Amino acid sequence: MAKTMFEKIWDNHIIHQEEGKPSILYIDLHLVHEVTSPQAFEGLRLAGRKVRRPDLTFATMDHNVPTKDRFNIKDPISKQQVDTLTKNCQDFGVKLYDLNTVDQGVVHVMGPELGLTQPGKTIVCGDSHTSTHGAFGALAFGIGTSEVEHVLATQCLQQAKPKTMEVHIKGKRKPGVSAKDIILGVISKFGTAFATGYVIEYTGEAIRDLTMEERMTICNMSIEAGARAGMIAPDEKTFEYLRGREYAPQDYDRAVEEWKKLLTDEGAEYDARVEFDADELVPQVTWGTSPGMGRDVTDVVPSPADFSTENDRKAAEKALEYMGLTPGTKMTDITINRVFIGSCTNGRIEDLRKAAAVVKGYTVHSNVEAIVVPGSGRVKLQAEKEGLDKIFVEAGFEWRDAGCSMCLAMNPDVLNPGDRCASTSNRNFEGRQGRGGRTHLVSPEMAAAAAIKGHFVDVRDWEFKEEAVTA
Amino acid sequence: MDKFIKHSGIVAPVDRVNVDTDAIIPKQFLKRIERTGFGQFLFYEWRFLEDGVTPNEGFEMNKERYNGASVLISRANFGCGSSREHAPWAIMDYGFKVVIAPSYADIFYNNCFKNGILPIKLSEEQVEELFQRTAQHEGYQLHVDLENKVLRDDHGMEIQFDLDEHRRQFLLQGLDDIGLTLQHEDKISAYEAKQAAKLA
């Protein structure tokens, strides 16, 4: 029978199934960070259990770590959480990439860099943005702490089989339109819950055209569409990306042959399908407090009256009030005073290159405080090798160390009440980046341009001062 | 885990769609390494004014009539966003045993069962009716009977709700799912042996 990629991976990992019960699914890779793991390790201790497969378990610290003076964690509770991870990894024999290693970074940047993320794997982490790893043709999803404990103890999870959805992105995007704009556009069009209960497979010309890092940006925000996971079929780009990485398979050619078998069979059916056109897409800016509240940069802030249901009108009203925005304001008239470039969505080297190309030769607007936070120690090193750090610093950005930083503001990088931020992260929820802080989600290019101008601009019209920065 | 069979309690409303887990429990409280003590921070930025201690009178749940509430009603896509299990921990620690909404984000929904919280899905119309009744009757209570999957109030309303049978049994019996999985230890080991052989 013709199968989708998801079904093949699912079937390959079934340990046990029974009518009317969730399946027991084997997990190939478990990524762990400091925030969602302490209670899980404690649970193991209380039950006298071990980590079943420490060799399939990899940890890093990312959420709490300061991005400057990083070894000096001033908040004692943050420090305790980081120290607890260190102790748990020692006690249970789990490999930890701590602040002393160049591989430390946002867990979803680190996994692919190390080559841990591979096609066909089942990958979990106590973090909703685990969907990122689906860019490689893996089945990757976020879990809660009880499930983290379950995987630590059994290397398995009990899972009801999700449904499948094809999100077909057709056409070719125009210059200045990024992968971030595609996923923001999709979520704005179809809503933040359109894929709840589904695993998405992204298909279409616009997806095949994306680099691996761009694919990660797309899959990363699948959770913002409500999806259990997002995946993209592996191809030559995937195989090239992983070749030679530390944890890439020894017999690489044989692995590639296996990976090629994962592709969705011709004639296989998805439970649902939606289509999105990349041809006409323009850069996106969110105006509200849910990732689905986004619009074209060429558009204006909507009015609650534009929405068809009472609940949506009320939500828009609350969002506009929180965001301090007036309906009808041009997106390009919204002024910002903070910029955050980084996160598991847009903290990779290509993101920094694109932002640096915009910034080169310009100065950050006098009202704006802007930071660049590389997704990992390796991204930072590579950027410095290319001189990107100098471009940012000369323009007036702060160049920081790796971590989750202001995406969720668990570390000292926090918005003040009333601050308005152009952010390359994934969530614009109330208070996400700091109480009273106002977040507008955009691509790295759009964030960089906003940092220079002090308000949003259509980056398609940007005057690049010099040739784009090349690798 | 404690068994969940029946529950009666006062209903409190949070009248918003897309209530995300950042709103349920903001990040600054995720640093604790215990599972308990999160209730004091539930809906922190809505419940308290900027000083973090003065109750926000504009937040419905703060009204005296909802003191001691143990059934939470809200709107669609409840629990979206971050996978943090601190969200159900906070809901539970505050005293809620039941959440009612038209729909939930997957991870949050799943996390509830792991902690003995019953998340009930009703239609938009039924939830709207509950909001109205909650507003209408001070001290409005609901009686949840998980054995029969029935929800009743003291004013003649009776709603049959749907729930996956495995999840229902999980709560009714207060099961330990790690223990359940480990019953298949032989199959897990066999799978691992097969995988190792493939790589050899």
C-alpha cells in the first residue's frame, strides 16, 4: 500500500500496538535542556530507574543562559536549574554540551549541527519547537516533562497516531521574501490551530527551493499552526548538509540509500491538504498577540470589525489594546525600539548573513536597542570567521553569546513594559518577551531593516550599500 | 497518580481564545526544579497588576464569587504554544481538576492526563452556554461524572461529553504509563537488538 513519509517512519518505530490504545513508539534521539528536565530526572530517582539509552540522549543548556558574561548566572534560581542539569547528566551518564563547549546552543540548532538529526529518525525533546528537526525528514515533536521521564526510562513513548496533512507551497518566492514569510503567511491564512492533531508534510516547488536552514525555519513554526510535527522530504540538500558531521552515519552512502526510501509514495493519501501560493507572497509582519495575527508589510493594522466571529473580534480588540496599535495604521508606520535577531527559528548562519547584508554600511536607529544572538557556539564562530560580527557591531548592534535569549526571555534579555520589538523568534504572545513587551514577528532581513530605520520597512525595496555578504 | 472518577466544583471563566501556556505560567516561574508550588503564579500577568502582588480587578477569575473554583472554562485552542508541563502543574496546584473548552493544543491536552486533570471538549455552543450560566448564577457549580461521561449543573442542564476510552481509563484507574510501557520490555529489547544488527 502506498504510504506517506510519516507513515513509513511511524511504522518503522512501532514496538507494540493494540486496538483502542496508543501505540508504543521507539524514540531514536532524545534532546534534553535544563527547563523541562529536572522533574523528569527526579522522577527517575524516586522510582529507582535509570536512563535506558544514555547514548541516544543529548543535553544542552540554552533557555536560562545569559548571552553576555555567560558564566556569571546572577539569578540564583536560573543557576540552580543549570547546575541541576549538569548534575543530572553526570549522575545518569548523559552527554552534556555545556557552556564550556563550542557546540552549546539552542537545542534545535545544536542537534542538526552535530548531525544527530537525521532522516527517518523519531526525535523528541521537552520543547515544542522540536518540530524544527522535521526539516530533515525526521518525525520530531515536543513533549511534556512526564513524557521526558517516560523516554528517559523506556526510550519509548505512548502515542496515538496523528493524522497527516499536506501543506503544498507552490510557486517561487520573490527576492526579499524569506522562509519566515512563507510560514507566517501560512499561519495567518489558515490559523493557529488548523493543523491541530496532524503531522504536516510540506511539499511543492517553493519548499524544494529552500536551503536546509530555511526548511528548519518552516518546520520550526509548525507548532504555531497547531501541528504535532512538520516534515520535509529529504533530498540531495539534506544529504549534503549532513555529510561529514560528527554524528553522521559511518557508512554514509548506505544511509543515503535508506533515506531515499522514506519519500512519500506516489498515490499515498494525506488526511487533509491545503495549498499556499509563494508567488504573490510579500514580507510579513505580525500585528497582534498570536502568530496568526500577521499581515503583509504593505498592508495596514486591521480593525476588529474585519473579523467574522465574535470570539475573533474580541481577540483582535484585546490584541490591539495590548499592542497599543490603532486600526488603519500602515505597517511601515509602526515604530520599534528593540530588535532581537536569533532563536531556534532564525538564529542560524544564513539568517545572520541575510541580516548582515541589510545592515552593512548602515547605523542602527538612535531610538533602537538591537541584539544579535547566534543560535549556537558554532554559528557564532562561523559568523566571526566571516566578519559578520564586525558588521553588526559597527552598525550598533550588540553581538552576544549563544542561547534562547529574548525569544522567551528566561535569561536577562527581557523587554521592558511598553517596548516594541521586531523579533525573528516564533511567538508574539502577551508577555512572552517580557511583561508589557510588544512583539512583532518578522524575518531576519525585516528585523535588520527595522533596526536601521526605527520602523518597519518593506525589505524588498532595501538599498544594499555593498554587495551582499557571501559565505 | 490519583484516580479521577467524579468531581464537583465551582466554575471560573477565562473568556479568551488561544490562551497560551506563556499566559498560564510565565517563563520567569519555570526555573523551579519541583513539580509543585506553581499555582500561585497561574495566569500571573493577568491576575496581578504590574507590582506582581495586587490582584487585577479587571481579571474575571479574581472576583470573590470564583474563590475556590475547581472547574475552568475557556475558549478554543486552549493551552497553545510552549510544551511546558508547568502549565498543567500550575492549573492543578491552583486547585483546578477540570478544564472545559471547545479545543486544545495537542501537547497541553496530553500533559493534562499525565497529571490527573480532565480536559473536556464541548462544542462552541455548549461552552458559550456554560459561560452564560456561570455569569448568571453566583457560585455556579458543575458535577463531572467520568464513569458515565456526563456533566451536570444544579439548574437542569445535562451534557454528555466524549473522551477517548483509553484516556478515560487512564484517569479512572490513575495509571502509571511508564509501568505500562515497561510491561513490553521484551519487545523494546528485541527492537533495539534488531536496530543494532542493522548498523553492524
